Amino acid sequence: MGKNTKVKKKNIVIFSHDAGGAQILSSYLFKKNILSVYGICKGPAISIFKEKKIKVKKKTLKSLLNIGDIFFTTTSWNSILEKTAMKNLFQKRKRFITFIDHWLHFKKRFDFKYLPNEIWSFDIKSYDICKKMFRNTKIKFKKNYFHNYAVNKISQFKKNKNYKLNYLYLTEPISDLYRKFYKKNINSIEIDTINFFLKKCSPDYNITIRVHPNDNYKKYKYINKEFKNLNIRFDNKTSLYKQFALNFNIVSYQSSLLYLANKNKNRVLCSATNNKFKIHYLKNKNNYIYNYDRI
């Protein structure tokens, strides 16, 4: 009997909210052909599991602790769902695994009193950080099945004739995150970086802005007025996979989706405003907008 068969016969329980972790966890289950689990999904995770046709049978937290054989959590910055689950799992001495979807703000994504038995990492930088930070927790480096799933989905859409002139900008609620995690009011990095990008754009480009699920569209309403010389539209309705197919150029400050764009062989552009900022997998100077007078 193979490993997958053994896992499928267990009661799997999941806890997930934010999009990044939900994409990786749901893609792992999809790859293993596990299409029915127990658990609690909230926020962006609900539609992500639904899109992959993974049924999440919702029960109370107390019931889930009693029926579960295998427990998976993701992490969130905009929800306490996973932290609450981790605390209860730890106190009930249940073994559980947490999926990490990024390489930043680890100390705020966990309550260090209630750490998982295993942390699964899906890129080398987060793996190295986890090994140093969580010395008493087993850290495993795993394949990111979301990239395989997404690249396959993207390939099902045709590129259009203006492909090379199309830009997709992915926003991030960075200042909101700092207020939530660190109680700090910082300058709006997300506004500075998108402005930095738009000022280098040509009127010949077709620019689509996709607002992060945890971000607030209202903070970007000024754009159509301030940059009325540019061809800009906001679109969160078109599927992400179709947008990656239609737009050759994928731009953001540090969205984890830039990693997917890199795997999909899109042109990847980081909108950081100065050369002090680097992303570990973007090693070419052509990946950074600050190296261009015009894009």
C-alpha cells in the first residue's frame, strides 16, 4: 500500500485563511488526489479550495480536534484562525504540520509557545531561515505543487498579439501588515512602489492592476486620475492564471507570485525604489525597475 493510499484513509483536518498558504496546501492535497477533508477555511482560502474542487467539511474546532488523524495549518497575517488552531492542537498534544508560503515575518506568524511538530518550506530561503529560527521543530523542504498546478492552468490560455506590451501589477498591503504585526505606522510602501512603476511606463502599454485579497482597493483610486495618460484598468475578476497568460510582464514589490511568474518564464519586474532591495531568486539586474530610465 502506497503512502498516498495511507494518507487518504486518514481523517485530514486543515486550517487556512490567507491566499499564499491556501494555494500551496490545496495544491499539495490536489496533487495527492485528496479532494475531501475536514477543517475550517476563511477569507481567500474558501474560494481557493473550491476552485480545486476540494471539499472542506466544516465542524467546530473541538470536534475537529477529536476526529482528526492528520492536521495541516497554513499561516496568516490578517487572521487569528491558524494561531488559534495551533494553540489548541498543541495543548491537546496533537501532532500537526504548518505550511510556510513566504520568507518574511515568521516571528509574527507563530506564537512560539505553540509551535508545530513540523514546518514544511517550499523555497530555499524560507527553509534556511526556519532551520535557524525553529531549532526544536522538524523542518522539511518540499516541492511547491502550486507552481506545477498554476503553470499548467496558465498554459491553457492563449497569449494575445499585444502580449509583450501587457503589464500585470500585483499590489500588497505592506503598510497594513506592519500596523497589524508591529504596531508601526510606516510610509505606504505599496503606494511608493506602484507610483515608481507607473512613472516609468509608456502610454503604449496595457496595464492591469490586481489588488491583493487582503488589500484595500480604495487606496489606489487616485491612480486613474493621476496617471490618466496611461492605459490602466483594475481587474480582480479575471482568473490569476488567465492574467499570467495575457500579460508577459508581471510586476510587484515582493509578492510571492513573482516566484510563480519566474517559474512560468514571464518577464519579472520588482518595483522596489532603490538598489538596497533584492529578492533572492531574482539575480539579474534586469529584474529591477530601478535599473531602468524607462521600462
